[in-house]
Amino acid sequence: MTLNKYYIFAAIAGLMVLLIVAAMPLGGTNWPEILACFAALFAGGWLGRQLFAEGKSQLEQIENLKNDYKNQQDKASKCIRENKDLRLQVQLLKRQKRNTEAVVYSISDAVIVTDANDRLLMANEPAGVLLGFDAKEAILKPLEELVMKKELVKLIANSRTSRIRHVKHELQFEAGDNTLTCNCIISSILDDDNEVCGAVTVLHDITREKEISQMKNDFVSHVSHELKTPLASITAYSEMLVDDEATDEKTRKEFYSIIQGQAQRLNRLIEDILSISRIESGLVKVNREPVSTALIVRDAVEMIKSYAAEKDITVEDQTAVVFDQVNADKDMISQVVINLLSNAVKYTPKGGKVSVNSEVDESQQVVRVTVTDTGVGIPSEDLSCVFDKFYRVKANSKYAKGTGLGLSLVKQIVEKVHGGRVFVTSEVGKGSSFGFELPLAAAEKTLVK
Amino acid sequence: MGNKKVLVIDDEIHIVQVVAMKLRNNGFEVVTADNGSDAYTLCCEEKPDIIIADYQMPGLTGIELIEKIRGTPGIENIPVIILTARGFAIDDEQREKLNIAEFLSKPFSPKELLAHVENVLQSSAVS
């Protein structure tokens, strides 16, 4: 607006000059007027020039201001863009953190994350349980205060300073009454400057694996021992025959029959091992049909009588005649009853008594077969293990030979194949009661309906 | 070598029989037992020249039996051959401590067992 004013002044000054010049021819030459006119003209020009210069500089200022404003606007929108990016990045980081936490918290291995000063940054629940601290409340506490196992604290500090991935096998941890064995892997975390800023420690519990491996070793060692025993007789007697050490026909016949008997023993052993293995792996062919346990028991008692008679043991079948059909594989259940009966005879001293009973329990809808003996009994600490493969009651091993497979087979057949249940009660010096329950065929039919 | 007395201990009756027969056929006198406790009593009574024992037996195990014999004056120096179906049941240190002359694994050859018995008796006679 001010600029326009200057232009108006300049225009008025110009107009005045024109009027003076126009008035000049009318009178005589009036120099003072002319001078005044020039002065006015000059002043008008100067003023105009001044006004123009001022206007121009103001225009420039305005232009600069405009540019500044635009720059500021650009900067502001850039900032807004950057801010938006940052917010996205923060969101992304938060999500990544949550992902990491979800990964760490859902791992069944114990995982702990520590910083450059060995303070706890993150720990999942298994870590808290294994190392004995509350994973939620322990954050930022020094590891040394939290972890009792000093060997682990040292390992983490060492691997952090040496910057290498550290693997330590079979670290032992006391957890309550149990000793747990863990494999430990420690990895360093590096920052942008390649400096160690923390460590991730993973502890993988291998206690069960070790137990299984031990069981496998025991199994192999036990099986080989059991197989070698009859094989030793077969080898020795064959060699004697080949070397003509058996001089008369009677001795030779005796040797042949020993070899035959031991070969059969070897075969039975292999069959037992295979049966268990087949049942365990679910490969066994089961031929289920309605059968009466009372009849199976009666047949089994007949089969065992001659063996019992050798030890002057009476076997009594107390089974009442009732309708007790179960859906079962007859041969398998026979094997179960025979195994229980022969065990009872085996661990009962001369002149003792073995009784067997098969009864229907209407309330439970099961048939229960119980074999009771007046034998040596089983110490209470062994009772829970007697059905385990190759388990033999140490205190009783002097009474009889065995592979520790018989009861294991009984359990597998009853529980795994027929969905029943085995049980045992015993008192040292008085005797034992072994038995099993199978669902009544009638009960199974109702269930299916 | 005749008339040397051998004590054979194994809970497998067939093994005892075959070892006894092989030894008797070759001029040895043989006494037998089927468990560690009986073997110890027999050892004290008969004072055999050499013992062949199973490793795993009901009652006293082969190792427990030898420990007991080594601690009994009069029979503490009888050479022992262990016959076992377990290949890795004993370490060298224990073997040396119990002064076990030979460790044979089952299945075994009666011929080889006889050779070992003769060897052990010979070397114990020299020393």
C-alpha cells in the first residue's frame, strides 16, 4: 500500500511540472518560477527515484520472506514426514520386541538375556524355574545375585568377554530333590560398533534324554547278557561233541537235548523281546473276540501245575462260575495269566501256596484276575518298578533267574493292548498279589452305543 | 599237571557240568557250586588249586566272592579265572586289586578254557 502512495506523489509532482511549463509562454520569463519549477521537477524525480528504490528493496524483502516462508514450510513438512517415519519405526520396533518376547517366552528351554554388565534383561519362565528366581521381578538385577550356580555366571561373563559362541555340555542343576542336566549355549550380542552389549544364554534340559540313553545302554547290556547265557551252553556242548569228549551214546544224547533246550530258551527270549517291542511300537496284530477269563485262568492253572508240583506248591483256582466275558486276544491274556502264575511259583518257597481268582466287579464294570502267593514278597521301594522292562528286585534275584521281561509284557498286554490296568500289593516275607482288570465286554458294548 | 583241584562256580547248571566234564576228562579233580555262598564254604574246605567263577550269580557275585577269598588266610592266594557274559563289567584297577588271573567271556570254548587253566596253574607254580 505504501508503494502506491509513492507513485501517486511522483505522478502529482510530474503533473505540477507540466502545468508550470504549459503556463510559461503566457507571461514573460520568470526565472525564479522556472527555477522553482525545476526544483519541483528535480524534487519530484528524486522523490520518485527514492520511492522506486524503496519499493524495490521492499519487494526483495517480500520475496525473501516468501522464500523463507516456503523453506520453513518445506522443513516443517519434512519434519512431519520424518516424525511419521519415526513413529512407524517405533511401532515396528515395539512389534519386533513383542515378537522376540513371544519367541523367548514360548520356548521350553530356559532362555536368559543379559546386558554388558551381566544384569538380567529378559528371562522366560523355564529359566526362572531352573535357576530359582521370579522371572518377572528379576529384571535388571545382577546375575550374580540371581543365580546360585556360579559356574553358569562365570561362563556367561567369560563368553561375553571372549566374544565367542560358547557351548558347554552337561551342566548340572539342583532343582528340588532332582538333579537336572542341561546343555548350555551362550551367544554374545554385538552393537553397531561391534562391541559386545550383552549375551543370550539357552539352557536345554537333557535329563530325560540321558535317562533314555542310559536305559537303552542297560537294555542292550542286559539283552546281550541274557542271550549269551544260553548261547554259551550251546557253543560249549557243541564243541564237546565235535571234539569227541562225550564218549558214550547216553552222554551224547544228553548233550543234544541240552543244546535243543538252550536253543528253545534263546528263542523264547527273543520272542519275548520282540513281543514287547512290537506292542510298544503298535505293530502287534491283536485278535480280539469275546472270551471268558475264567476259562483262560482254568487252562493256565492246568499248564502251570506240573511246574508247581516240582516245588511242592499247590495252585488253587478259586474262580466261581459266572458270565465274565471280555473282548480280548485269548492268546495274549493266556500269556498274561501264565506269566503271573509262573512268577508266583518261582518266588514262592517249597511247600507254599498259589491261588488265583477271577471275579466280576459290577460297579466298576470290569473283570479282575488276582494271583496271590505265599512267597518272599517285594520290598515296598521296588513295588512301583516291578512292571518296568528288565527291572528285577535285587533282594529276590537270589531266589530265581529271570529276564525282567515277564511283568513288563503283562503290563503292555493288559494296559496298552486291552485298555485295562495292572496292580500289585506285597509284603516282604508274607507274599504278593499280582493282578489285572479288563473292561467287561457288556460294558464296552454300552459305551459304543 | 594231574590231580590238581579246580572249583567251578556258575548258577547255570549246564555250564558247570560241561566245564567239569572237560576238566575231568583232562585229569583234573573238580568240585562245583551253583552260588557264591556255597562256593566260599567249599573253597575253605577243599582249598582248590584254581577257581573258575561266573561273574553274575545269585547270593554273592563273582567279585564279592573273590574279595571274601582274598581276605581269608589260607585261601587268599588261589588263582581265579572269571567267566562272564558281561564284557565290560570290571576295570583293570579292580582286576589287579583282586588278582584275577584271566577274564574270559561267554560264550567260551571249553578247549580254550582248559588251556587257560593249565597256563595259570603253570605260571602260579613258577612264581
